[in-house]
Amino acid sequence: MTHIDKNYKIARFTLSEIMVLSLQPPVADPEQAKFNQRLVDKLKYCKEVLTSIRNASANQAATEDDAGMGGGLVSAKTSKASLR
């Protein structure tokens, strides 16, 4: 994960580094504690987004499979093939 602060300072962290920070006892510096919590919150948000994408893809695939078994149903998906 790459973080760029308001002063354009770049900090890079691996997922394991962020997890170690989150599992350690709280740090004395409130700014550092706030930064660590923001990193964890951003990871939680990313997880939620990726989970929703996976669920939407699974639902779309299930819907397309059901529509394909209907025989006479027209797909709502547009074809990229030429109509010539």
C-alpha cells in the first residue's frame, strides 16, 4: 500500500506491516495512532469494495446462466461482433 500525505511524502507499507501495526499496543504518539488507524480503515474499505465486486460478478454470472437456459430469451448484453 502506498500512502501520500498532504506534504506529498510517500510512504509504502506491505499488508503484513499494516497488520503488525494494528495488532500492537497503541502508540503513545496520537498522530501516529491516528495514521495507523486510517491505514487499517482504508484496508477495510478496500476489502468491502472487492467483496462487493466479487458478489456482483457472481450474481451477474448466475443471471446469465439462468437466461441462457431459457432458450428464447434475448440477452441484454451487447455484442462486440460486427453486424455485417
